[in-house]
Amino acid sequence: RAHLDRIRDVDGDVHAFLHVNDQALEVAADIDRRRVAGEELGALAGVPLAIKDVLVTTDMPSTSGSRILEGYMSPYDATVVSRSRAAGLVPLGKTNMDEFAMGSSTEHSAYGPTRNPWDLDRIPGGSGGGSAAAVAAFEAPLALGSDTGGSIRQPAHVTGTVGMKPTYGGVSRYGAIALASSLDQVGPVTRTVLDAGLLHDVIGGHDPHDATSLEDVWPSFADAARDGATGDVLRGLRVGVIAELPDSGFQPGVSLRFRAALDAMAAQGAEIVEVSAPHFEYGVAAYYLILPAEASSNLAKFDSVRFGMRVIPHAGATVEEVMAATREAGFGDEVKRRVILGTYALSAGYYDAYYGSAQKVRTLIQSDFDAAFSQVDVLATPSAPTTAFRLGEKLDDPLQMYLNDVTTIPANLAGVPGISIPAGLAPEDGLPVGIQFLAPARQDARLYRVGAAVE
Ligand code: GLN
């Protein structure tokens, strides 16, 4: 009830939610009855959960921030949603996002932007700005996001929250409306590292419905976070800083908070090591070929026949005319831009030059990570180059928007886990800054240990 009241009071300004669950109190009451009846319930039973609208739900519309899916009701729940329900979490609503998760500011939502609770004239990050803003504004204690190039970690950075992108295959993508299938991962957005670990324990693990789901048995991430908060995990920890990541391009306050966090770790016994990752800086270029290529094929299913909107331009229109009119009306500019980029990059004659080269860069980035992780336990970077920018500031300049993800994208290209932890405020604007830690694939628990020790 307190969270619903808070949503009523502040969401008119923040606009974190696209839909609020009118059944939330009944679901909560039911869980309470089960508890009173003596049922063994998990640690998060009864806790409200905000769900990014990229995740399909049977009881609330799922639009992925797009007009083309306005009002769309899914016949099934995403695995992360069904697991959350089974653990007794109470779905609070669906959160706003850039259309089909394309963006870094939530300004590309077809339903209007979300605003950063720290300063309503500023962006909450993207694409999962709604989830991060809901948590930062105390509208929800926990949220689910998705991260294809940074959409969990960058919103966490600009809103002073914790965002975790798991190892690729660690959390099911079943029922996550696909942006780029080889990059997408679902994960938690929370206020503390322990909260993220608790939620990750609920949603993670093998799912036969997702062909890329790992069959690993994972350790408890909540236990890892508790261990990090109480143990002496920083002593002897080797923390890699990437030599090629230029200090320029980063806002001074972001660099300052990053260096201060490293100094604090060193004071507790961590060893800060400079490592080389020469291909890291080509991540954005490779990503903006691979992502549009995959996205253009994934979005081909919005054909006016199987899902969502249908526009009939005139009587007697052909199938092609209906499809074209529907996609013209249903997709926003950024989606169209990426479909055009993707189909171009995949076309005969260009495939090797663009998509093929991008895949080679992806392999080089993976080898950079392998080499780095032979020398250090974790890598550390600022989570994004700047604090929250103003609404509208980068909207007309897609390249500036894309460059936001310079430090987050490599993890998606390599499939490794990454976490963004609040690292204080930038002195020049008083806005939150995050520090990102990256670990080898499957070592998600290490990030919870280190994250909880640092926060
Ligand atoms: N900002 C990046 C993009 O626009 C990342 C998006 C994401 O992680 N979903 O593609």
C-alpha cells in the first residue's frame, strides 16, 4: 500500500510506470494468508516488484515501449516473472523504457519519457529508465531490467541504484521481447547489492524454454553479498583498470568518484593493476552493427498479422501495403533507424565488410577479457562517461547517445557479468555516479562479493 501511495504521489512527475497492477493488494493479501497459514515462503515473499515492460506478463499489457504493441496481452509469463510470482513477489506494475530497449535515456519510449528523480529535468538512463527511476524514487523496492548494451547498468549509474547484468545464459530470456538475442540478459535493479543478490537467486538458473540458458548450478548470490559485506574480501583482490580507456571523455566528477572508489579499495588491501584491453574502444562500433542486424530480424515478426497493431491504409490494400503502413505508424524513429542499419549491414555484398568484421572485433574483445582475467580478479570502470544529462540534450544526435555505452557494451559482446554500484555524487552537479565491476563468465558471485564490500 505504501508503494502504491508513493506511485500515486510522485509518478505523475517521474513517469516510471506504464501500467500499475490493480491486483497488487489482493496478491499481497493472498501471500499474507499463506504466511499466516504456516506456509514456508522465501525471503522476498510479499515484496513488491516493478517489471520492465520488455518482459511479458499475462495480467498486464506488455508493450516494450512501442506503439505497435499498445495494449498487447501475452498468453504466457516470462520465466523471470513466473519465478518471481512463485517466490511470492508482488508484481507492482510495468515500467517505462526506450522502444524495444533501444536507447540510453528512455526518451525513445512511445509513451513519453521517464524523468530522473534526482532532477526531473534530467534523463533516468535507458533503456530501463523506468525500472531504475521507480527504485530511486522509492516507488518500488526492487525491479527487473534487461541489458543488451548497458540498459540495466547505465540507468543504475545515473539514478544511484545497483544494477546487475548476469553472465549471458545465467537468467532466462524466455518471454523477454528480444532486441538482440546474442546480447540480451535480464537482471535486477535495486537499492543494495544484497537486494540484487536476493532477486537474482529467484530469477536465475537453467530454463529449458531458453535454448541459450546455461545448465550450471549457481551459488547463492545473496550469500555472496552477505559474505562481501562482512568478510575481508578486498584484501589481496586484484582489480584491473583498463589502460586504453581514456580519462578524457569522462566527466571530471565521474573520474574523480571512480579514482576515489579505487583508492578506498586499495586502502582495504586491494591491489590496483593496470591491464591492457586494446579492443575495448571498438566495442561501440561493433555493437552498432551486430545489434541492428539482430534487431532487424527480431522485429520482422511485427508484421501486422501476428501481434499488435494493424493499419489498413485504404480499402483493397495489399498485404505488403498493410505491413508497410503498420510498421510506418507503429515504430518510432530510432527503431526505424536501426532496422535500416541492420538490414543494410546484412545485405548481400556488405555482409563480410560490416557484420563479418564486427563479429571479428567481438572475438578480439573476448580475447582481451581472457587476457585481462588471467592477471586480475575483476575489472573496474566508471559505469558511464557522464552523470544524467538533460532531457533533449542528446536526442538529435544518435552518435552521442550511442557513446554513452562505451564502458558497458564490451560485457555484452563477451557475455561476461557486470554490476554497477553507487560510488557517490559528482561534485560539479551533485548527481549520482556508478562504478562498474566486470568478472569472467560464470563468476557472478564474485561481483556480489566485491560489490557488497564496496557499497
Ligand atoms: N543504450 C544501448 C542501446 O541503445 C543499450 C540498450 C540496452 O541495453 N537494451 O542499444
